[in-house]
Amino acid sequence: MPSVIYWCDDLNVPVLSRDIGIKHCSSLSIVRVTRPGDVRPAFPADIEVTRRAVVNEFGSEELARVLVPDNEVVLLNKIPGYADQADEVIVRGRVIGHRFFDIERRMWRFRPLYEGVTEMINRGLGYWAVIRMSKLPERFDVHRELIVRGNLPSEKYLHVAYPRRTAGSTALPRQ
């Protein structure tokens, strides 16, 4: 079960409690984060590491700046399940992806989740594909005839983002 933080959509900032948010924000969202919910602000070095991971993975400085923007609150949430350090990256009250340290390659990498993939497709940035299939099995190699549209890398075996719905943020009704 994920932990919850609140996000004031008006000011684009996290809110410490639901009660404070309801009093001061006309629009409040719930951001579901992976337990244990060890959320912290991303510092300038974290921002640079995350952007470099996006560029390394998807070949686009512009995408790195769209996903991890300047002058906005970016949060990191430590998550289990990777061989080394890994964090959920939260921007504008949405979990946009995971940044993780790949111990074999000795570098930071980035995997976009639904919100990040949506930005990639809507803006046509990075390596992405819209696929003609009702279900895509894990680790499935997609052949070109199944791709409806996309921006594919020229090299083989690079990560290509594709839409798949995951937990993100949910609008919180105002009382």
C-alpha cells in the first residue's frame, strides 16, 4: 500500500497535511508514493544527476529539462527493489519516473512512469512508441510492424518508453 503526500495545485508545492491544504488551496491532489514514504527535496546536485540520467537514457537535453524543470519543487522518494540506490521523482505533484544507480554500468539511469511517458509522447521528446497491442508482456521485444507512431533510437537495445497506466496522483475533492 503506497504512502500519501498532498500537493497544492495552485502553488505547485507539497503540503504537510490535508487539513492545511484544504484551508489554503482551491485544488489539492493526493500523490501516492512507494513505502516507506521517505520523501525529501531534490537538491541542485540531485537535479543534475536526474537530468543526466534522462539524457543518458533518452538522448534529449530538452526532455531532461521538461521532466525535471528549473525553479519548481522536485521531490525524491527512496524506493526498494533496485540493486542499489533508487528514488521516485515527483514533479508537479506527479510521480514522473524512477532514477536509479545501475551498479553494472556504474551510472545513474531513469525509467519514466505513466506521467513521464505522457510528457514524452505529448511533446515528441526522447525515445517512445505507441504500440498496437491490447497487452504488452514484461520484457517483450516490440517489432516495428506493431508501432503505430514513435521516436525510436537508431541503436538496438536502448530503452523505449511506452504508455502503461500506473499509480500517480489523484484529485482530492474539496470540502
